[in-house]
Amino acid sequence: MTQRATTRGVAATAATTLAVGALAFLGAGVAGAAPGSITWDDGSSRFTRTVSNTAPAVGDTVTVTTNFDRTSWVDEFIYNVKDRHPSCLTYVPGSAKMIGQSEYPVSNPEVVADEGNGTGYVRASWGVTDWVVQNRPGFHRSPTFSVSYKVGQNCPRGTALATGMDYGGSLGSGGYGTKGPSITMAKTGTTTTLADVTGARVGVPSTLTATVTGGAPGDTVEFLDAATPIGQATLDAGGTATLPWTPSIRGSHALSAQFAGTAFATTSQSAVITVQVAEQNGTSTIALAPVTDAQVGRASTVTATVSPAAAGGTVELRDGAVSLATLPVGNDGKVTYQWVPAAAGAHTLTATFSGRDGVIGSTTTGQVTVAEAPASNTDSTTTLSPVGGATVGQATTLTAKVTPADAGGTVTFKDGNTVVGTAQVGADGTATTEWTPATAGQITVTAEYSGNGTVNASSDRESVIVAPADGDGGTGGNGSLDGFGSSS
């Protein structure tokens, strides 16, 4: 309702106009803003309200001004102004001011965010003679009240949100709470993208990931395979929705993601991505060959065979919970390892195949009884020669010396837990292999002597610094590992 109560009982007049522009006093404003202005007369009072942007976006700052003017020679003093706004707009602290020949900030306005009806207000008041409105020969005063708001996410979209003002002055009061101009927020524009999917296989879950800009946490995204719905997921705080997809048919699939839109945001759909789905992974089996005559301090050959046989993947061998070695699977599907038991009794060996492209992994166990070493056996020592200048991608010779020199047998060399080679012990007690480091940093290299006949097994370890392939990080060399050394 628009209503004016005056001391002289003057009826309101209906000279109302809308205008765009005439905003020089607002400064440059927001790029792309759609300002709006409305002017009306009530008796001899003329009011012009201007909104700097009548179609703002979330986060924009909107400035609202009310200009006071007179169409008669009778002066009027402004006592207070109450600027009314939708409750989804938040007052910008320090923005309230009265503008005359200069700007005069309102230090402590009354701010009510919501009166309980979806509208709030900012109210300022002054002394009875502070602000005069004049329009007579030689005297013209036309003050402007200005206040700014931040646009919130919760503003309704596509709906005209009323603004207005009330004021009190020396000639009475006026209530124009919905006079305008109104503010209408368009829905937030959105974009949806669907991440590429690689390695998809029939019967194996793949993760679909869609990212929506302009959405809100909890909004829904639907995933489609051509026109067939796959399923729905909701956006997280980062604007991402994920859905597990288990294809049932091999071949080409045209996937897309669609954001359904909400009362606040527009719909959008991703570009179609083409995903090639491979046939379901084949199964594998792994078998451990029986280990007989195992003895403490003497190597026994552990052989694991993967079926179907082909190169690729690795097999990890464990003695109970202790990892012994990780070995690459050869073309024949086999791996072998010289295992030196450390304790007599029952042992459970486990072989675990990692799987390879198109074939899933498998595991098996075997039981081995280990005998004590004869008391008459001879202990051995194994010593690794220092390794210097190790660099990623460059071959380095690993050398181990076994004593007694004529012991025979083999030495297995390991990078961490991965076997890099096995070599026969020569007549001089020396065994060598070539090692090409794949990873920079501190690496533990191990030499494990198998033992032979009546000579017990032993081992040695060394910490080696491997330099990056481009030379950054210094030159590789050998470090020290307290407690490492030859053991029998």
C-alpha cells in the first residue's frame, strides 16, 4: 500500500514514472547491470527511487537510493527514512548515508534482516533540522538516502522482489513499502562436464564423475548411456557428483551427464563422451610346486605357476606374514625364488598373483616342513660391494662376495623386495648381476646367498642412494644401514 498522511491532509497524486539511467551519483556500477528508477509525487513531495541493478546475480552488491524533492515552495525537513528490502539481501555495513552537498554516513542505522514476512529494513534518523528539502527561488535542497546490499543465494529466482521505503518528516509521514523498483533474479546459469572414463570392462565397476558449475550441494545429476538412464547422484560441496557404473555390454557407449536444474539454477547437459568397454576380465589360478627337503640355512627353490600363462603382472611370495620377494611373471607364467628358511618347523607359503591386463589376480598357499641345519655345517658370510653412482635408468653392476670362496650355490639380488637377478657363485666366491634402478631415492639392495651342500646360507644389505635420471638431486652413492651386514 502507498499512503501519505500530511499535516495539511493533501491527497496523494499519481505522477509515477519509470526510468533507466540518471545514475551519475552511483558511480560506475556493476558491469552488465540493469539499473531501474521510479519517480512519483505525493502532494508536493516528489520521490525518486533507483536500484543500481534490478537483475543481479548471487554475490552482487546492489545500491538503492531515494531522492527527496519538492514541487512547491514549502520546505520539508526529513526526520527518518526506512529503506525496505527483500530479506535475502544483506545490508552492507557502513553503506547507509545521506547525500547532500557532501556525503554523510549514518554511523549506527537500525538494521532488521527480516520482520518475519520476508522483508527487512534499514532505518536512519536525524535531528529535526538536519536535512531540509527545498525548492524555492534561490534555495534548492534535494537530499538522497543511499544504502547497499549483498545479494544472497536464497533469493527466489524469476520472481519480482519488492523494494520500497517509509519516511517521516515535518509535513507528515509516508509509507511506500512496495513502491519499487522491484528486483528480479534470473536463475543461475550452469554448465555440466563429464570426465573421461578409461579401462572400462564388462562386469567391473567404473566411476562416472560429473562436475556442475552453478549448482549447489545436494542438487541432482543424472547419468545416461545414450538415452538410457544409468543412475543419479548428488553434488558435493565442490560441485562434483560420482556414480559407480558397471557396464554389461562390451563395445562403444555414448555417456552423458544431465543437471536437472532447480528453482535457483538452470538445466545443463554435458557433451557426450565415447567409452570403449572391453570384455570381462578372465580369471587366473596360481599353483605352488611342493617344496621338499627344506632346511634351515639352505636355499630351497620355490616355484609358482600362473595360468593362463603369459608375461605380465607379478607374484608376491610370503612366509607366513613375512614378505619374501616380488617377482615378474615370465612368458611361461612361472616365477622361481631361492628361499632360505630361518627357522625349523611348519611354514605356510603364500603366492599372490597381482593380475595383468585382461586377467584378474589369484592366490594360493602351500605347507612346508623345515628341518634343522646339521650342527656340522659350515657358516658362510656374504658381503655386498659398495654401490656408487646409481642413476635411474642406467645399468649398475651389483657384486657379492661369498666366503668360503669355493662354496658354490647362487646369490639372489633384490631391490627392496623385488628380485632383480640371480647369479651363480664363481670359483672365487663372487656373484654379479646387472641392476637398472627404476626409482630415485634411498633404496635397500640385498644379496641372499643360497647356501650349498654343507655350507649354510647368508645375506648382506646395503643402502644405496639412486639419483634421478636428469641428474637433479645429486649423485647416487651408498649410505649406511645400522645393523645390516652379513648374516648366516
